[in-house]
Amino acid sequence: MVTSSLRELADHEGPFASVYIDSAATGDAAPRHRLQRRAVHGILTEKGAPPPLVAAVDGALAGLAPGPVGCAVIAARDGVLLTEALPTPPRRQILRLSALPYLIPLLGLRQPRTPYVIVLIDRDGADLVAVNGRGERIGDRPWRELRRHTGESVSHSIAAVAAEATRLADRAGATLVLVGGAVAERGALTDALAPRGRRIVALETVTRASDSDRRTIDVDVRRILREEAELRRRAVVDCFAQELRRSPALAVQGLAATTAALRAADADVLLVDPERLTDQKVRVGADPTQVAPQDIALGHTWLRRADEALPLAALASRADVVPTDRRCLPADGVGALLRHG
């Protein structure tokens, strides 16, 4: 699987193919997959995609193993830049050939990249692993002989596990600590952990005992990460709405104000309403962060789709991108939380 950072996509030249498909492993998965490949190949060719780009996308789709619910492929003339399994399929197949990659579906559908630590603990020991924001595992360290002969040594061992969990969380930048295992040790460890702004969540049905428990962990972790991502998204949307009512505000809305914030690298979070942004255009310079409404001249620029250019500009300036919901509809379908007042 190709896993380029989304920020790295700004370093490549278009045209880009952005493909989002349903790849669920149903009974008719194999013939359906062949039809999907054929359709994508035909559409890209019809749109005038360079043959190397068509071949790159076809090769990426050919290498997919049925199983994930959905899949994203982003490719350029120089090859496949990203393939990613999606936990939720797109509502419809999406295929774009354009000067910039189309990232909004990926940002809305991908598995959340929240860094976390898992600790499984019982009277015989503890297993610890951290996963950072890039999905890389850190640690995976077993702790044995947790239960000693005296209450004092047990407390010492619990404290040592808590210290190791905290160290891993610091390394991974984790905002979640998931604790499973035997009830007594799990409770003692939860009490010993210093939150430090992290949420501590109990995995109540998980032990250290068997592979089946490890499969349960995977299901629980995916669910918890989705819940955490939704909580954070709602918090961002609520913060944006509150800031707009303040004066001075650390938020702006509308194409003119939002693109000005992106050009100044002052956008901390870009909020987008994909439906309202779809038909709008902006001007983009050689630097992807140099974006402006189409009626503003900024030297040598190109007219590009706003729903492609603005997320790429945000990512290039290390801002987050958050889809809005019906509770918050920024003007022109776009707004930003600012870094500076």
C-alpha cells in the first residue's frame, strides 16, 4: 500500500486522478471489481488522462485485495501516490481527473489518525503498544511478573506500567489511552495514570488471553477512534460558531477571508461544506498556499476548483481540514479557525 503524506501531494505535478470506490468483499466481488477497473480505465482514457497515469491507476486497482469497505487511489503522471482502505464506502463512485488531487472524500471517509496507547494488564503482566498519528506502532513491550508477594510491590509494578504507558503516549503524541484486562489491575492502572489532557477509555470486554481478544481489540479501537474523531470534529465546529460571534474573532468565513488566512499561514483549521464548495473556483499560484478568489489577481495564477485547491492549501500550511455539518454552514461553504488574533 502506498501511503504518501497528504502534505507531500503538493510536491507533485498534475494531472491527478482521484478515485474512490466501494471494494467490499461481497459474493460477486471479483466480477464487480473487474467491471470497476474497466470502467475507471475507460473514463480516465475518455477524459484524456496520459497513458502512464491510466496504467498507474489500473495497476493500483488490480492490486487491491477485496475486504475493505472502500478504497481511495490518488495518482499522478509519476505514479501512484496513495492507496488507502476506507472503513466506509463512498455513497457513489468518485473519479476525477484534474490539475489538483481531490481530497475531501478521503478526509471524510478515512480511518481516523488519532494517536493512542493500548495497555492490556492482568496479574501476570502487561502488554503496551502505542500508535502515532501516521499509524506506526511504537513499543509493543510486554511486562511480566506484575503480581509480587506484597501489596507494596504490586503498587510499585502498577506505577511502573503507568510510567511506561505515559512515556509511550508522550512519544506517540497520544490523546487516548485504552486500558483492558483484568478488572482489578485495570482499575488500579486507570487510577495511576496521569491524564495530562488525554482521555482514558476502558476496554471492558478485552483480556490478554487469546487471539480472539486481539480481534475484539481491533474492532473496539476502530469504534473508539471513530467516536473520538466525531467528538473532536463537533468541538471544532462548535468552537468555530462561537468564535464567529466574538469580537475580535479567531475565525473567518467566506472565500475572500478564508483564502487570505491561508495565504498568511494563519489558518489553524479549515472548515469546508463540500456541497456548497463544489461549483466554486479560486486562483492558485505556484505555491499551493497562494490561493485567492477568482476575481483577485495575484500575479501568475491558475483557475482551479475550490474543493481541491483549498484543502491542499490548508494541508501545505499544516492546518487541519474538517468537514462541517448542518449545524454550521459558513459563507461560501468555507471558513477557518485562526492561529493568531
